[in-house]
Amino acid sequence: AQSVAQPEDQVNVAEGNPLTVKCTYSVSGNPYLFWYVQYPNRGLQFLLKYITGDNLVKGSYGFEAEFNKSQTSFHLKKPSALVSDSALYFCAAGGGSQGNLIFGKGTKLSVKP
Amino acid sequence: SQTIHQWPATLVQPVGSPLSLECTVEGTSNPNLYWYRQAAGRGLQLLFYSVGIGQISSEVPQNLSASRPQDRQFILSSKKLLLSDSGFYLCAWSVSGGWSGNTIYFGEGSWLTVV
């Protein structure tokens, strides 16, 4: 079965420090990978996606993610965290026979000043 | 540019009452449309998706139904709500055509509380 795992329920980071939100996937065939962000009581906003090509994908608000095929991972990163980055982050995957996205359970990012 | 509208934003309904959540997309034609539910535990569950008018696929058996009466309109309904139907409902869209990594874009969501 295809799946997406976000192993951390919460990530705590000090403002100005780098952040990483982890994601691993299990998808048959070539994966399509996405990151979304959700602020309280809001819908999900698209941050970035990997379809093919360069393993390092740059997205909105200074976020980037690195596709690692051998480790089946797609971790979200940002060099310097802001308090305003505090939100819920979802990793999602599709591909192969999967006609829709499968979402991870989300990771709550808390950035403290 | 494309926009997605979803309403009502919040809804409090008694058990056994009907439900209708509506979603419309503007600025695109023949989009794929989706209804997701996000329970308190934060995970997203795909409820229904549609690739065209009158074409609805259900992902999970449940007390809910969906309809697509027009190209860019997607409605989530229930004849009799259950307490377990409470949650945050998200409508979403993507461009039409076969799956090829198209981005799914979400509306702002509707909070449903069944009392």
C-alpha cells in the first residue's frame, strides 16, 4: 500500500535557526511529492512540489525540499526560521497507480523568538 | 487566475439534520474536484473526487454524498448528520486530465459541528 510518513508530530525551532520537517514515502513507480502549509482554521496552501529533474526544489517563503530516491525521503527545509513559519505542514505523494494525493498526518512547526 | 470558494465557513447542526456544503471554482474549465475531511487529529481523508459533471468517485463508505451539477460546482451533502460527521471539510481542485503530478489547490474550509 502506498503511504506517506511524517515521523515527528511537532518540531520546535528557535527563530533564525535552520529547520527541517521530515517526510518519507512509499509509492510505486516515480513519485510526485508535495509540501503544503496550513495556518489555524485555514485551508492548505501549496508550498512546493517535485515531479522530475533537480532533486532540490525551491518553493514559496524561502522553503526548499530535497528529493532523495534511495532514502525515499522528501524533507522540507529552511535556512533561517521565522516565527511566522509556525504552522502545520503536510507532505503528500502521488504517482504510479495512485490517482490522487496521499497525505501524511502533518507536523506542527513551532518557531520561538 | 483561478480561485476556489467554499461556504459556509462554519456550521452548527443538530444530529439528524441535513447538510449541504458548496464549493465553486473560477478561472478554469473542467477541473478535477475533491472533498476532504480533516478530523481533530489533523489527518486529511479524501472523501470524494470528480473528473466531470455527474462523475463522482467515493473513497470511503460514509453518511455523506457528493454531487457535481455544474462544471465548476461541487456539493457535499448528508440527509441525516451524525455526531461523527463533525470536522473540517476542505474542497479542492486540480487541472483536468490524467494524473501527472498536478497540484491540488484547497479552499478555506468549512467547520462543521454536529450537536
